[in-house]
Amino acid sequence: MSDKLLEVTNLRKTFSVRRAKGIRVERAEVQAVSGVSFDVLPNQTVGLVGESGSGKTTVGRCVLRLIEPTAGSILYKGRELIGMERNELRQLRKEIQIVFQDPYASLDPKRTVGAAIAEAFEIQKISGDHKKMVGDLLDLVGLAPDHAQRFPHEFSGGQRQRVGIARALALDPSLIVLDEPVSALDVSIQAGVVNLLEDLQDELGVSYIFIAHDLSVVRHISDVVAVMYLGKLVEIADAEEIYERPAHPYTQALLSAVPEPDPELERHRQRVMLEGEVPSPINPPSGCRFRTRCPKAQDICAEEEPDLIDRGQGHPVACHFADATPVVVGDVSFERPVS
């Protein structure tokens, strides 16, 4: 029996779309995710980062089977999720949950938050005092039990996201996919939600797939960071390794764009500027998908797609010319205030 909680191997997802070409309408395939592989261990947080359109949210939804993968393997505690029957998958959903990006859109405005949380107990036929169970969950995420009688519009954005977290925890899951859970919140509110997630992980032993584009937040919460570009993983390593010695040019460019709170360091540090637009996932470039924007690109990059392997940097990198470069990365403080 593997000690890995989740094993994603060569995951692929394509979407069929129609597009106009002159007076004709053609079908095309969008390569949203192309051969992504990573593992999640118990009580671990894996951060998926990348630009909008990189495929990170699609990966998370494939793991949950909210959308059907095109190919690959997703093993949860040794059980294959792809192809699993609906009834069996419903039982497994107790153990794998999601927190969505928009805390308001994910809650029914016509139902109290207590009813929204208790719905999980009703669907899964969980017996017990649902009112008390909902109150305990609200208390666990830092809200008052009597908030169960309120409607979503009566809460702030941060409070609504705490309700979403409480709903995800209702069935005592082992894995939660966090789809940009703090991107819609102010920085000060982000700190409280991220600290809550860390406290819950320490208390409950839950694992996270943390999807985000804010690299400061990802650095704070993640044990492992996987960087995606145009549907592919380009680099994966322990969080500190990624942030201190990024080896892929794309990772270096992302990190160089993180604001540095020290004005003196911000004034003198060197940034990696990327030119051009992200290519279309309908017709991605040959070879390395990043080559059209890469300052290191050479002929081999167009001819041969680089494998995601360790080339001497100490962790897997999908680049023919990987070079671990120490960088200074700005960070957001999530320290709790001293009372």
C-alpha cells in the first residue's frame, strides 16, 4: 500500500470547441492539461501556480471528477478515480472536497448558511444533531454558531469564505482542493483565512491542493510547489527550493514579478521581463511550449520537448537550459498580531 494520499499520473484534459474560420465553423481541441503528474502526501499542501489559462483549476476539477479527464490516472489511497461509477464516487466525495474561488457565487443566496452546510449531511445520509454539528463547524472556522441562521449576503467576503471552508469540512475529508480561495479577498483578510487553513491542517491532518497565482501566499502555506505553463508542469520542488533556487526561466520570471516590501531591495533587484502573449492552447508551440517567450530559447527548444527531470538542480525541471538562480522574493507577512 502506497503512503501517498493522491497520485496523479500523466493527466490530460482536452475540450472540444467550435471556432469560426472564414464563413466555416470548425471543431478544434483545446489542450487544457497535457500530461501532468504529481503526488500529495497525508497532511501535506501542494501548491499549483501559474498564469491564468495555465490549466491549474482544470487539474483540480479533474481530481474531484467535476469534469471528466481525457486520459491519465488519478489514484486516491490506491483507488483509481477515473472510470469510477457514480454511486461509488458519491461515497468517495466524503473524503475529497473543494473550496471555490468566489465565496458568494458558491453559496445559495436563498438559503441560510446553516442549511448550506447541513445539506452535506442530508445528501450523504449522516445521522445526528445537524444543528449542533453545523454550530461546531462554524465555531471551528472562527464564526459564531448562531451565524447559521444568517444568509450569505449578511457576511463579509472573508466570512463567506470561512463558511465555504466549514462546508468543505462537514464530512471530515482527507483532501481539500482550494481553488484560489483568497484571491478575491483583501490582503489583511487573506492572512486570517490562510492562518485558519494552516491551523485546521495541524488539527485535522487534512491535505490541500492549493491553487493560486499569488506566489507570496503559496510560499507561506505550501510544502511543495508545482509551476504550470500552458497545460504542463515546468518545475516542481519543495517550496523553499523553488523560491530560493528557481531553475526554469518561467518560474524565475514569475518570482521576479513578486513585489518586494523593502523599497531599497525593490529598487535594485533585477526583473525577468517576458515578451509576447501566451500561445493558444488550441495550437501550442512545438517542442517547449514556453520557447516563444523564453529569453534562453534555442533551436533544440522548437525541435524537442524537454522532459520534466532533474538536470542537476536538485529537482525536476522541464527545460533544456535549466539554471538554478538565487533570487530575492518579496513576501507577505502572515504573522499573527501579538496581543
